[in-house]
Amino acid sequence: MRLFIVIAVFCCVLLTPRFAQASDRTWRDTSNIGRDALVIAALGTPLVQEDWQGALQASGSVGAATLVSLGLKDIFPETRVTSVNVV
């Protein structure tokens, strides 16, 4: 496990200058990858450890967060100058 952490930190250090020159789309893609990795880790860790109660709780948390965020997006639609839903 320690070797994995060392490799992950090393890769992040190598990629840091590249991210400094990133466009908005690159940052969006990077944040999406980070979000997905956290969800996979939250669901995968209890499953690997055969902690079924923990996996059930993680699934409930992910489901609740998804419902809340989608509900807020419906309640407060995104408005931008370049968007079609500009008032």
C-alpha cells in the first residue's frame, strides 16, 4: 500500500506543470476523474475487505449525494451568458 501511495504522489508531481497550462476543459475532465476515483474507492474498499455493511452504507451515501445534487440542479438551473436559458 505504501508503494502505491509513493507512486501516486510521484505521478502527481510529474503532472503538476502540465496542469498549470491546462484549459477549462482539461480541469473539468481532471475533476471528473477525481470525482469518479473517489466514488470507486468509497464503494470498492468495503467490497474488497468484504465489509458488506460498509458497502451498503457507502452505496447509500453515494445515492443520497447524487439525488441531492441532481435535485439542486433542477431547482437552480445554470444560467450563463452563452447559454440558451438566459433570462
